[in-house]
Amino acid sequence: MFNKNIIVEKKVHSVKNTIISVKKSNYVLFLGNTYEGKTHDKTILEEDEVRFTEKIEGYLDLAYLNVKIKNMTAIMPHKKPKGKELTESQKEENKDKSKIRVGVEHSISGIKRMFTLKYKLRVKMYYQHDQLMLLGCGLHNFRVNSRNKTISN
């Protein structure tokens, strides 16, 4: 018997953006262009040509292995060697790095509080995806700024 409550989605076209945020305040500094979901994250970052005017430390995941960005020191977790295990100190370092990277995930969830970004977008033009994502980032940054003003008062 077929259950009518089960919904199967085929050929869902997802999109991706590069988001760079400040680790302490979760403020979004950079929003990249919209790309198809099948495009690799490293390719997207290289095509967006991200550059910084002053030296910063960037906490990246292993999807961005060997990526070069001007004025950024890439800090990545240790990769498990093939057929071996990570040492205890490497595991502890990975935990510390992931604690910092959680802030980026909080920024993304703050952006996706705008429900049109959370669900499948049926618009065909990528510039409409860009505009919606830009609006979501703007609302998130406004929320972060207003929260920081109420804390300081």
C-alpha cells in the first residue's frame, strides 16, 4: 500500500554561496555569487576571487584543501591519514578548530531564518537567488548589530 504522506522530490536544483563571517560576532563580511549545487566549494571560492586588505586567519574545512587567498592564513583540521588514526593532540586541535567554525554555522542559520532561503527556490534566474541571499545576509547583520547595541547599553 502506498503512503500518501511521503513526498519524493526528484531533480531538486540546489544552489550555493560562499559566506565569510567574523568568528566573535557572527557578522557576515562577504557573500559570494550563487552557483549550482553541483559546483565544488573550492572552485566557487577561487572564482569569487576573495582578497583581504589586512592579514587574517581563516578557519576552513577540508573542502578547501590547498586553497590560496591573498592575506589569509588558512587554518584547517588535521586530515586522517589513510589506514592510520589521528593522535590525541591532533584530535584535540580539531575539536578546538571546530568550536570556532561553529560560529560560521550559526551565521548561516541566522541568514536562513528568512524562510524563503531555507526551502527549495523555484525561481529560474540566479540573480533572484543572489538578491534573496543578500537580503537574508542584510537582515542577519541588522539583527547582529541591534543585539550588540542592546548588550552594550
